Amino acid sequence: MAILNFPILYAPDPLKCRPLGGGQIYVGEPDLDPEIPINQKQLNIIQEDGTIVPVPQPFTLSFGGVPTYNGETVRLDVDGNYSFKLLDKNGAQKYYVENVLSGKPVTEDEIINNLSLPYVFDTVADMVASNIDLQSSKFIRTSFYNTKVTCDWVVTQSPSANSFNLESSTRSGWFFELQPVLGTILFPEMVGAYGDLSQEDHTAIQLCLDYFENNEFYGDVVINKNYLIGDTVSARSFASLNGNGVMKAKATLNKQVFEVYAEYPIRKIENTTYSNFTIDGNKANQTTTDAFLGAGMVVKADVENPFSNGDSLDRGELENITIENIKSKNCKVSGFAFGKNTFVTRSYTFSNLQSSGCVYGAYLADFCEYITFSMCNFQTNQYGVYDNGSSNISFVGGTYANNTEAGIYAPTTGRNTSKKIVSGIHINHNKRGIWIGDGFGSVAERADQWIITGNNIMASDRQGVLGVGGSRTIVKNNVFSGNGGETAGLYADIQMFGICREWDIYNIHRNSTGDTKCAILYDNPNASGADGHSYHKINGLFEGYSVPIKYTTSANPNTLPLNANTNFLQGVFEYWNNAGAPPSASAGNPNANVDINKIPLGTICINNADSTGAERWRAIQAPSSAISATGERDIQVSFIRESIYTT
């Protein structure tokens, strides 16, 4: 004879003589709230024919208080022990059991002796001080210090060499070995961090990063609180760092707060992610002036070319790293500092980086190459980007604004600053929008091959684009508006100095405030023709300028020194094929091989035969040009071709 048990769940209302119709069932990990999705276990139904079907939570009962599926009554199934919660149809809790096994609450003895069931302590201190005779390999669950982060531990007498473990204070030789959440996640609170800025937490964060490198498997360190950093936190192989927390430098820290440094011959860093957290440099009491030591975050490698240095283990290299959604603020020098990186056959995209309150929003050094900075926001620094020798860099999208010196500045005092793309960025309310310097790099190259396109360059105190130097520079399809407001009538949208070469310009220029001197201003400060402008092309749309294009002479404007193969054209710059004086109506010029049909109305042609300045320029039929008291000549558009050339 057997006792008959009703196999179908029936849920009565505990206070009324009726079923709990429309009740909502949740099941989860033992001792955890199953209503929270991360705590839930998979709930299944067993149909009349024995088919098992996974179902989402909450699972809603019928109005008769029993589980149904497609109109049929079903049984409920979950693997192992579980927590159970039942709410009524309005979401009010009616039943909760924290630990159930085979439909019955679990006893204390069962929890102690069943290795599949974790034993729960309130705190780590309780675990260490307990004298309960827990078996080897027994799982323990607890919280750490002042947090609600859940930690899993394993009881052992032989802890792994690279594990984080604590010895029992009551059972000599017995240890509790920490287990990552889901096997691959560590929280600093699990190893001692408080996350409330009351104590230094860098050691706990570093322990978590070291854990994955020491054990050589990939994992995530998650920082979700506010951590006081008394020493640099260093990235490690195999370890990613993510979370929405804040790492705040201790007031006296004169080092970078966080670094991703592939150090030779120690480690290669690859396939890791750093995202979503904030770095606070807390600069008030710091003294360093070094761009790297005074940085919120540093990214660098010791090996830039694996084919010429490094070793067979690729130590000292970076590869396939992701850096995104990080804010670095209030740093003594640099929000982000990018040094040498491994660039041969590799490239990187770092996105949505934000910095404010620093000298440099982002600092780029020698051998920093093949990086795309996407949708970054560098505001209220001295320089949004300070480029001190990088190459093959793209800045795409985002906002570089309200920087007190420049949105982007490339002084070219490093190795070189070639091959840049600046595209799709809001560059506004800076002192200067983009500033290309004239210094030589360590490989004796000036800045060259910049492409500046598709940007909104507006409301600069001075110039929108300042070319003190720069060769083979393309500035096209940008919108300039409202620049030069610091001193009305003094600054241009684009200003080029004499050593600039081969600038190709076509933009929309709007003098919306009336403060801008002109759209394009040529400065030629050298008395000899050795450093004159050469091979430029100009075109564009000009609105609100009495004179769109001006040039500044070094002395007498009638002897403006310019290099060979140079010409000014209102609206369009074309090329001279050979050196020589420009064509005129009064004399033949056999050395000037010029296609007259390519020269538009309103042209001033200027040319030199050699770089010594032995021959000077000649302006052809320019009665409407006026020389100002400051030695500037306006380039007008009222010239008539027929009055200049004879055929």
C-alpha cells in the first residue's frame, strides 16, 4: 500500500479559503532572492507526455491556483536545491522559502554533510572563526566586509599556489579558497576592498587582476563602487577591468592611477577589455609635471615592432585590446596618455573616452600609431589632444570643446606627426580649433599628410585651423563659423604660415558674428623666398566677409617673397608647371608653361624662379587690390581676364 500524493502543485491563498489565482512563481539559487534575475535558476515544466520545456520567470498560475501550459496542467521542475517565492497577481509576496530540496526545507545537518549544498555565513569573519567541522571540497557562501557582494569559497587543506585563501582560526591547516563568480568574475570587495573611499583599495583591485594572470585564464574584474587609489593599478594578462565605479587617486599620488602596460620581458596583454569606469586624478596636492606620471590612464607597450625586437613569446606587446566608455578627469597632467604601442599588423579603436580638468585631455607620444579615437569627448582641458609625435592616427566623431589652448595641437617635437585624419568632430569654443606646429620630429620630418574633413569648427577665440607648419594638408568639407571672437578683425578661419606646403582647401566659411578677419590668411614672415608658400589649392563658399582671402607680407608688399611654383588664386589654387614669372599682357614669358584656361576670373598669380628669392612676385593687373597699413594685401575678385591676358 502506498500513500497517494497529489502530484500537481496547488497554491492556496494563505489568508483566504480560495486558490491564489494568477500567482507568480520565482525560483533561484538557495538563500538568494529569486525575484532578482541574476539569482534565478532555470525553471522547467513537465507535460503530460513527459516532455520537459524550459519556461521564463515569473511563471503564472491559472486562476485555479495550479500551473498550466497551453491549457494543460503541468508539473514544475528545477535542478537541485533552490529558493522559492510566490507573489499574488498584484505582486504582493505570499510565500518565501530560502532553501528547498526535493520539495522540503533543508536541515542544518543536510547542509553541512551534503557537498552539493553551500553552507552560508553572514560574513567572512564568521567563516574564518567558525568551528563547524566542514568537509574538504565543501562550498561556502558569504559576503565580504561592508558589502553585499556574494563570495563562494571551497574548504581545502591544500590551497592552490596562485589562489586567494584564508586559513581557519579554529581549525589549523584548513583553508577557505576563494572562487570567482561564475568561474570568471572577481569583485575587489571579495578580497578586501571597502569601496567607500575610507581606506586604500588599490591592493584589492590588483589582487583580482593578478589572479587571472597567475592562473592563466581569462576573467573580468568588476569595479562598481568608489575606490581610493594609493598606488598605480596595473593591468595584467588575461584580466579585463570593467564596471561603473570610480578609481580616485589619493591626494599625494604622483603616479598614474591606472595603466595598461605591456612590459618587456614580463607580459603580453591581449584580448582584454577596459570599460565604463571613471578615473578621478584628484590633482590638488600633486606635483608631477610628467605627462605619464600625471595621467589618469596610461596605455603603452615596450615592443612596437615584433619583427625587429621582442621575443617568440610576444612579451612586451599589445594586441586586440578594447578601451571604451572611460572618463578620466581632474588629472594633474593627462587624462589619457598613450605611449609606444605594438603597431605592426595591428590597429586599435578606442571609443567614447572623456576627459576634463587636465592639461592634456589625451597625450600622444612617439611611436603611438594606428589608433582610431572614436566619439571621444575632450573638454575643459588646456589641450583637448596634445600630439607629440604620433602617426597614422584618426580622430573620428565626438566633441573637442572649451579647451583653453587648442582642441588639437601637434607641436611636432616628437618623432613625427604624419598621417592624421580629423573627421566628423564638433570643434568649438577653443582658443584655437586645430593647431599644427612647425617643429621637426626626431626623424627630421615636419607634420604632413593631415586630412581635416567634415568637422564643425566654430566659435574659436582665435583661428579655426592654424598652420604654423604642415605639408600635404587637406582641409575640406568643413563648416567654419563665428571664429576670431577674442579680438575682432584679427584672426582668420584658416591661417597658414610661410613654410606650409601643398594645402588643398574647400570649405564653407560663415562670418556669422562679424569678428573673423577673413576666411583664409597667408602669413609669410621670412624676408627671403626660401620658406614661401607653395603648391596650394583653394576653393570654398564665403559668407559675410568683405575680403575672403588675405596675405601678410614680411616687408614691402610689392616685394612679397614666395617660393618657386607658388600662386594665389581667388576661389581656386592651380599649379605652375615650371618656375618663372606669370604671364602678362606686356611681355612674353617663355619659362611660364601655364594653361590660361585653368585660371579663373579674379586671379592674382605670384611666382619665384628659385628658393633664394632672387626673383620676386608680380601681381597681374590688380587695380582693386589695396595695401593696408599693416602690410596686408586683400585678394579681390574684380579682375577681368580679358584685361590680363592676350591670346
